[in-house]
Amino acid sequence: MHTSLPPEHNGVSTAVVERLSRFQWQATDRRMAVGCGDVAHRRDGRRFVSIDAWHDSVFDQLAAAMAAGLPRPLHTLVDEADSALVSRWERAGFTVRQRIREYLVPTDPQAQVLPGTESAAGRTAAPEAGPTAVLAAGTAVPQRITIVSGAEVDADDVYALDQAIRAEVDAAGGPPLPVMPEYRSDSDDIFDSAQYTVAVADDRLVGLVRVPPVIRMPRIALVAVLTEHRRRGIARALLAHALRDLRDHGVGQAVADVDDTDAAAAALFDSVGGRVRGTVVELVLA
């Protein structure tokens, strides 16, 4: 939306804010649009708000109107480099929930991915005898672990693994995990287990990586392993498998979000040649 600078008196906006729909607010001054606000509903129920306004006073008006007209909590995402915008949201009562590093991750075979060992079923698995199967440069599938597409296993099992990992992270007070796909257990099930690649140990799912289908830049949405199976190289093998699959489909690079406090995840993406291209701040109004 194109906005114009509104007239102000003693630093106070003369704009009028009105709600245009369930999802949009607009500030006008003498019939000119001088700011707008939008709300997006995420599948997990969270509401993310955004505001576009030239003047702080108009921003404050829109923020107050949206806060009064929407159920809390409210969330917003801001580039950390935009300190002025972060300050605007903090002035409106929002506080920082987490900082998220956005990694750019290469899939180039010379930099990261090498051919793996494929079973007759199309799975990448460690051989029963001898060393582990090579999946990527410096990466191997741990012994007694099989890497398989989530489409090849029961969707309920993939969903249960995702939930179990989230419960472990919550119980340990770990950083918030990315939102999972919506799921309903009735006939109108829209949980897509094909977005996942999973690690199997003794017929049990123990780890996963999720890459949602996208038109532009693919995003590694989640790489996680059950606590008792960590420190075995499973997460790295899952990530390498996902990157190789993207490369095989002609994708040169992907992005991934890593919580600023998650040292293990940062080390994982650093180890495969990822580089931070920016940091996003999530703020919340409780």
C-alpha cells in the first residue's frame, strides 16, 4: 500500500483508524491512507500482526486499535536490523519471545552432498556389516538406522513422533519449535507425512526432518531427534538426506530458521556449510 505523511499537531497524529474487515485496519487523514494493519492466522492458532505506517504516532494508533480488537496473545516478526521497528512494537507493549537466525544452506554436491547407498525400496540405510553408509561429505548413516520418506510409514506414527519431540523440548524448557502442519484424524486428514523424512531404529521412529513444499526457496522447517537417540549423528544424516534430495530436484540452496539460543542446531547447520544471512525477532503481546 502507498502511504503519505499525515499532518501532525505537536507530534500527535490527526489520523482516524477504522477496521475494514476481520483482518485489516486502515488509518486515514483527510481521506488519505496514512497507514494500515493486517493480521494473519497461523494453523496453530497464533495471530501474527503487521503494521505499515510512516509516523510513529500513526503506528501507535493502529497498534492500540488492533490490540483492543483482537484476542491475545498477538505475535509479530521483525528483522532485528530494523531497530526502529523493534522499538515501535516494544512501545506498543510487545516483548521479545525469541531471536531466529536465518541460515542459507547449500546443496551443492561439491560442498555438501555425495551419493548415498540406496536399498531396493529406495531407502538410504547403513549396511548390516562393515562401516556405515556414506551419505554426504563427512556424514554417514549410523549403524542400525534407516532413513526413509515419511510417505512410506504410517502418518499417525510420524505425527506421534513430532508430538513426542515437541513434548520433550517443552519439558526441558528448550527454544520454541517451528509450527507443525495442521492435523485432523478424521476422513478429512490434511497432515502430510510426505513432508517428512524419518530415521528408524529397530522399527521405531526416532528422528525427523521436515521440508514443506514451496514454489520458491525451500525451507528446512525442522530437524529433531528423540533425546535418547541424540549424539549418534542421526540429525546430521537426516539433514544430509534432505539436502541431497533437494539437489536431485535441481535446488541449489535452502533456508533454515535456528533459535539464537540453540547452539546444537547452529553447529549442525554450520557443519554443512550454512551461513547466517539475517536474524528475525519474534515479539509477543500477552
